[in-house]
Amino acid sequence: MAFSVNTNPGSGLAIRNLNQTNQALNSTQNNISTGKKVSSAKDNAAIFNIAQGLIGDVGGLKAVTSSLDRAISTTDVALAGGQEVSDLLITLKEKAVAASDPGLDDASRQALNEEFISIRDSIDDIVSGASFNGTNALAGDGVSAIANADGSETVSVAAQDLSLGGSTVTVSSATDLSSQANAKAAVAAVETSLHNVGSSLSQLGSGASNLEAQRTFTSKLSDAIEVGVGNLVDADLGRESASLAANQVKQQLGLQALSISNKSASSVLSLF
């Protein structure tokens, strides 16, 4: 063994080992403070890039959920309005059937006609009011929402038109009960309208169910992606705690080793 006061290989080795321990300790402390084993690209560039892409997908799915919520609300409003129109048509049928009685006196017919007209005209009021966020599915507006994270796919609900005199509600603004013949014609128009409105409500209900199913799937997909991101970047805090304790002990031992190696040069004095 050569003795030298100019070089101290033991001290250099101790410093290198101590630096490695300090780096490991800093890494462990960062993992504990952030809760992540990959918190930046320098930790693991490939995993960080994958995680960032998945986090972007989660953000896109949040927008999908918002879009679906809007579409579902629009459809729910349309269903409520459509149900009310159906109830009014049932009342109109009752009035029309009563007015078709050949033995009805003029005063009674006039009273029934006035009620019929009032209820008839309220259908358009309901249809015009069944709007949500500027979209009215009962006045011919289609309902659609984005269905995936990049917005390339949509899910839609077909538009319905429940306005008076349309293809669905064949009762028009001119339909009345002023005579027995008119009352019979009104009965036929109301029955046709009831059948058509029932079909429209079925389509709206089916569309609403599809939207709900898409929202449920989107929620599950978002949760699954978040769990996947956690598996990629989250730190195992139990393991990190054990690593912290070990590195702290190694740091103290490294300091002791460095102190011992620094003192070795003074042993040269005993030779003189």
C-alpha cells in the first residue's frame, strides 16, 4: 500500500458512493412528496409521454360527459313536453267525442268547442316552450352529443315535430267542434295524432336511453383510464417509505466512510 498526501482514492470512492446515495434519497423524497414515481419526462420519458396522452383522453372524456349531459337534459325536456301534448290530445278526444253526439244542444256544443280550441292552441305553447339550451326536439331540432375523446364520433336523437297541423299532430289550428261533422272529423284527427305522438315519444325515449348508456360507459371508461395512469406513474408509498429509511442509513454510513478516508492521510505523519 502506497502512502500519499496528494491523492486519496478512498476519499474519492466514498464521495462517489455518497453522491449516489444522495441522488437516490432525493429521488425517493420527490416520489413521496408528489406521490408519483414518474412526475416529469426526466424520470421516465416513455412512461411520462404515455401518461400525458392518457390524461389528455380523460380531459376529452370530461367534455364528452358534459355534451351528453346537455343532450340528455334536452331530451328530458322534450319527453316532458311530448307527454303533456299526449295528455292534451286525450282531453281533446274526450271533448270531440262528446261534441259528436247528435242530440247535443247548441249551447253545450259551443261550450265544448270553446274548451277544445283553448286546449288545442295550448299544444303549440307547450311545443315552443320545450327548449333547452336553444335546442327544441319537439320543434324539429335534432339532438346530438360527442361520443369519444377526440370528438370524431357522435350519438344523436332524431328530431320530432309536434306542432299543430304537422305530420305528427294532424290536429290543425282550424280543427274545431262547431258542428257534429266537424266533431267527427276532429275525433279522427285526434286519434291519428295520439298514435303519432306515441311513436314520437317512443323514439325520444329510446334516444334518451342510448344517451344514458353512453354517459355510463364514458364514466366507466374515464375511471378505468385514470386507474391505468395511476398504475403507470403513481408511487408505491409503502415501498418508498422503506427506501427512504434505507437511504437515510446509507447516507449516514457514507458520511462516516468519508470522514474515515479523509483521516487516513494523517497516518503518514506516524512514519516520521
